[in-house]
Amino acid sequence: MLKICPYVESFAVFQPGEEILTVDPRGRRATWIVKWAEPYKHMLRMALERIENIDDAQGLSGAEIWMQRERLPELEEEDAYYWVDLIGLSVFAVSGEYLGRIASIFPTGSNDVFVVKDENREILVPALASVVVDVDLEGGTVRVDLPEGL
């Protein structure tokens, strides 16, 4: 059994018989079939075929879990995005200043936060409607109106 911290709002995407892909910290990839999955506190407990003991499970420590995009539910809100679509986008201030690229995203209790990096700095940008002015997936850009002090 594995304990995972999923970045999904609904654990329903992890159904028995579904295939997932893992990518470990060294970049090794493997496909697995979900035996079962159930919510556990703020995590998910999951059993995969071919994971029979703790040694097998420890081999997946730190791995990312990926699934086919078509299995993800359609986003109902117009200004909602999957993180995978945002990571890597170039971020510009409304003044036109290049701030960096979205390197990662993390959730907080009230909103997500974009970790924007360039060669020299890292900026934490709250993913709020008052801050994120425009997201252009086709153009690969995000425009933000940073609060004073950021």
C-alpha cells in the first residue's frame, strides 16, 4: 500500500483497473495498474499491482504519479487550469517586465501559489483573480498585477 499526496480535487480519477505512470526522482518511468484507492486524512491510500511489500513500495518514494489527460474531468470554470498547463509559462508584470517562468505550484488553505523563477530570483505569486490578470495558454504567457511588496 502507498500513501500519496494527490494534486486533484477528486480522488475518483484513481479507479481500480486504471493505468498510471510513475516517474521517480531519477527520471525512471514505470506503468502500474491501480488495485484500489481510498481517501485517508488529506492523502490517498493506494494499492498497485506488482507492489507486494514495503521494499517494492519504497522504490516509489518521491515519485510523481501521472495519468492520461483524457481521464481528467473537464474544467467547468472559465478561469480554471490544470497545473500541468501552467508550469513552464512565462510570467510578465502588467508593466511588461519579465518575471520568470512558473517552475511549480503549491496549494495553500485559500489559494494556489505560483513559484516563478528566473536566473536570479524566485517570486511567490498568489493565484488570485486580483493578481493573475491574464493567462494565454496558446501564447505561453501569464500577466500578473503584483501586490505592493512582491
